[in-house]
Amino acid sequence: MTPATQVDQADWDHPATIYTVAERAGVSHQTVSRYLKGESLRPRNRERVEQAMKALNYRVNAEARALATKKSHRIGAFVFDIDDWAPQRVLAGAAEAAREAGYILDILRVDPTDAPSVDDAVSLMNRTTLAGAVVISPSDTVLKQLRLERLKVPYAVEAEPVLTDGDDRALQHPFAQVVSHLADLGHERFFHVGGPRTWLTARNRLAAYREVIARRGLRSCGETAGEWGAAAGYEAMSSYPLDQAPTAIVTASDQCALGVLFWLQEHGIRVPDDVSVSGYDGIVDAAYYWPPLTTVAVDFALMGRNTVRSLLVSSGLGEAGREMPLGRLIARASTGRPGSGISEV
Amino acid sequence: MTPATQVDQADWDHPATIYTVAERAGVSHQTVSRYLKGESLRPRNRERVEQAMKALNYRVNAEARALATKKSHRIGAFVFDIDDWAPQRVLAGAAEAAREAGYILDILRVDPTDAPSVDDAVSLMNRTTLAGAVVISPSDTVLKQLRLERLKVPYAVEAEPVLTDGDDRALQHPFAQVVSHLADLGHERFFHVGGPRTWLTARNRLAAYREVIARRGLRSCGETAGEWGAAAGYEAMSSYPLDQAPTAIVTASDQCALGVLFWLQEHGIRVPDDVSVSGYDGIVDAAYYWPPLTTVAVDFALMGRNTVRSLLVSSGLGEAGREMPLGRLIARASTGRPGSGISEV
DNA sequence: GGTACCGGTGTTACCGCTAACGTATGCGGG
DNA sequence: CCCGCATACGTTAGCGGTAACACCGGTACC
């Protein structure tokens, strides 16, 4: 019978604790605790503790620590529209940033149309001890419903600065790029298929649209508002009077643009010969829409990262360093020189 | 100065504990603990405890319980391709099932191409005490990388039964539906644009394809393998010799089908007049592809539910009851009676 | 009527960690 | 030489639950 090595023993029976580590290192458990907290130790002891930890394969017990400190290494994330592309990417980025910082993201999916479920979610957050909370891609409505001030933990909301009409910064918004791109091609009559006005992101895109229109002396033939998906794009086209024959349709999302393309196809309107269409978001599939969709690729994951980071910073943990997400225009075949435009159909 | 109500007091200062509840109810803390565990109490005491809990807004402290029992009510979820549609839905289902069973799902997103991050994730899982772990939509490659045997907790992998050629159950696979649908329309020459062979799901779809082909005496003009996205579908079409003029192209995913449609469009091949195309998954956008895509809507969420359930069952917790996920054929304009097929292009 | 049994209850200890305080040691200054 | 002070370390007491055991009154049994 060969004796088990010390590692295996501690590993399987019961995982090593600071007490077993302390015993092996010949110090008190508190010294081990201090090592964990990064406080200063006498070099000799530090070395011994390190060796003991390695030998016993020590892992800190997150629950015990959480119980003692009343702090956890978990971040709650309020998520709403998990089906849409952008929020998903934001979430992915947030999850990644959290993991890098040694936190786990507890995802709490909430149906914004179901008021009691929103309340449940908030109280659930309060119940379990969390390091903080992040709110991913919220519309104003859910933000209002959440009443975040109820949260007893620090929180961060993923949000861009609010742009209003006439705000210079609107020209810096990535959405302005695609409008300018169309203007550069010679378009003068635009139509905006927008997202839900309850979303700041949709309003900002609209603001950027208006700003470019105004600054460059162009004409807007209309602005619609709807959901983010393809159905909304289709809906917008079929219900809006296009009597001013716009030559460029700028949509607030790629999926929305898909619905627009579908409607145009259905009505025998050629893209980009008759009318140009642009999307926004930069989803991968957009390259395979017919025709391939001009869009602006946005680094949504970075926005998620930033939200988590700013939460950690505001809690005094983690270092700052917020990179601004930039959009990158991807010009494809769905935009070209102005055509005849759409009139009556 | 109005005195705060008892609720607010306990709520804000420090949350109620079983001790404060016990004191208020006039029993010992252990009686409260027994109430929590669902053991029997004298009716009078039960009532008192319940009242005290409500009055103090008591919530159990998950950390403390976990520390005492060495069990947690959290399930870790390894997630890889959060970008794709199917895994996303699976995850949502898993989260829901977990919540219903009183667990929360800790989502751990891992980049499978980044080996150290995989290791980090596993050790993070081991560090925190978890009830178990589930692996969402893994390919064989990541499964190998994970080396799940390292996990010290029970785990379940989301997986369908392995289908091999000649397996009767292959005909039950939802993918068989779409192939049969095309056969019913009169198609005899098929082409399969498949997913990555490292994925069981892709292999099973292939097996179902082959089985229908074999049983109904049809002909397969080719089988390709690639990623799940549109690019792979395009790639498959452009690189494979289609000298046998298939009249039906059955793809392993909707996104993949998008790439196929694009290629066909590019080459002036009409759908479904010349060739029929089908997808799989049932993503929402598919209704707005051109032409609208025939597909099979799969209840991926249910698969996630099943995975979590089977984890709980294998841990002796929770009851069995695994419903088989069914697919629902959605016939749209991309499939029709056989056309001339594709030959040389 | 004593005894065994049993459900309901209280007491004490413990899970693995941190907080708070006490104590030993070393160093500079009066 | 003593004092003050800082630093390293040990001791004790909790965090909020559960586990294990002791206990107590009542019922069933011989």
C-alpha cells in the first residue's frame, strides 16, 4: 500500500482550508488569511505559506469568504431582449470582462412586459449577496420599471451619452458615418426606419440621422419607429407613405434592414439601382443578404466590457481604462449612387 | 420622526437572519431552520415563524447555507458560441429550468480557441462550490479541451443520442422531416450542406439525411461539412462539384442556407424554380430571407431544460421526465416541386 | 404504573473565512 | 535604559446557516 501523496489526500477527502495550510506551514491560520489578502508577511513565512498552498492544492472557499465579508464575487446582470443581436454581444462582452476580473456573471433574464417579474428580479438581486449589478441594453421603459435605486448594491447601466437634436456630438456617433456615406454618394432624399423610441440607442441613432441631414442640407422624407427585428422593417415599409421618393433608406439595425430588403424585393424595387439601403450593427449575416448590406460594425462586446469595468471601478475594485467603442463603416452593394427612388407602389 | 416599520428596519440595517426571526417568533433558531428544511413543526409555531419571516422580510443567505451544507444551489454553465442562435436558446432554456428548480445558473463564457481561458474557467468552477455543471452546445473539440474529469462536481453535457447510419431513430430526428418534405414534393437528387463534423448535432443531422435518402430510394449528390454560418454555406456551394444536378439542397442550419441562397442568387439560379433550399433551426429572420426559407423550428430551449434536469436527476435531486424535443416543419417559398437542378455553372 | 418510543424543540458545535484586538519583537530617540 | 511606535503574528469571536445530540412531554405497550 503506497501512501497517498499529501496533495491527493487533502484534495479528495476534504479540500484544504486555511487551517490545514497554516498547520503545514507552521503558522497561524490568520497569517494565511493575511497572505490571501496580500498583506505583508515575513519572507520566510510567505514562502512557507506558498509552498503549503501549492502542496495542498489550496483553493479559497468563495462562500466562506462571502459569508465573512458579506461580499461576493458575483455580478448580477439584468437582461431583457436576449433574442436580439446587439444585447447578446453586449452580454457576451460583459460576461468576459467579469470572468477576467475573477467574477461570475449571474444572468437574470427579465421580461419587461411583465411588471411583477421585474420586481421579482430586483428583490432576487437584493436577496443574494452580490458584488454589484449591471443592466444590459435597457429601454427607458424597463429602466423606469426597475427603479434601480432600490438596489442595495452598486450598479452600472450600459448607456451611451444622450444626444439631442443640434448636439455636435451626434456627428461623432457611428450612425452618422453611414448617413454621410450615402450623402457622399450623392443621395439627397432619405428615409429613416428607426428602432423603438423607448430606447436611448434608437433615439441617438435618430439624432445622428437628423444631424447629418441638417448639416448637409439634405431632406428627410420620413422617420418611422418600430421594433428592432425584420418584421418591423417590413412593417415600416408597408405602412408608411413614401410619396417623396426617397433614394436612400437608412435603418436602425441590420435585421430591420432585412425586412426592408424583403419588402423592396417583393415590390420589384431594385437595390441599389432604384434605392439604396443601409443597416447598422454589423451582424455577420448581413454580408449574405441580397444585396450584401452596407452597415456599420459596432463593437457591442466592448460596451459590455465597459459596463462591467465601470461597475468594478465605481466599487473601488479594478482599474479604470475605458476604451470608446467606435463604429466601422462597411460599404457593400446595397448602397450606390442615387436611383429613381421609391414613389407610389 | 416617524419610527420605521419593523420591515424596513430589518431590511436596511442588516437583513433578517434565522436568529432574528426566531426571536420574533419566540422559538429557537433551529426551529426556524427546520421550517426552512420543510420538517414538521407544531402548527402554532409554524404559523408564528411564517408571520415573523414575512414581517422581517426574511431571505435565506445562500452563502451561509452553502458553507454549512457544503452544497450550493448554483449550477455552472460552460458556454462557448454565444453568438450562434441555437446555443443561445439552449442557454435560455437551461437558465429557466434551473430557476424553476431553485437553482441559479452561473454562466461562464469560454473562448474555445483560447486554451488558457478554458483552464481558467474550469478552475473557477472548482473554486466555487457548485451543485453541478452543464456544458452547453459543445463541439467535440472543446469537450476534449475541457477535460471534464477535472471537475469535482457532477456535470451534464447537452447532447442528443448518437445516431449512426442505419439507426432507425434517425428517422425520428427532426431533420428527417425536412428531407421527407422535399421527397414528398417529388425531389430525388439531394445535396447536403452540413455543419462541422466535430459537432454531434451536425453528425446526427447528416445521419438523418442519409437515412431518409436510403429508405426512400433517393440519391445524394454530395455531402459537405463546414461551419454553421452563412460563409460556410457559400463556401460549400462554390467549392463542391455539382455535376449531378441536385434539385434540392438541404442545409444544416438557417444561417448556412442564407449563404447558399446568396450563392445561387449570384449565379442566377432561381429558388425554388431551379432548385429548392431548406434550412434548419427556425430562426426568426428566415421568414425574411429571399425567398422565405423552409426550415424546421427546433425547441432548443427544451434541450437546455433537459440538460439541467438530467444533471439534477443524476445528482439525485429533482425528478426525471425528459421530453423529447420535437421539430416543427415550416414550409415556405424556398422549397417547391423539383426544377431543372443545378449542373455546371 | 413503569418503560419504551416518538415527534417537537432547544443547546452546542461547526462549516471556512475575516475582523478586531492582544502580544512579541525590533528600531530609533530622548 | 526606557519609552514610544510600527510591524508581524497569534487568539478569539463572529458571519448565517446546518448537524448532532440532549431533552421533554405525551402516547402506546406490557
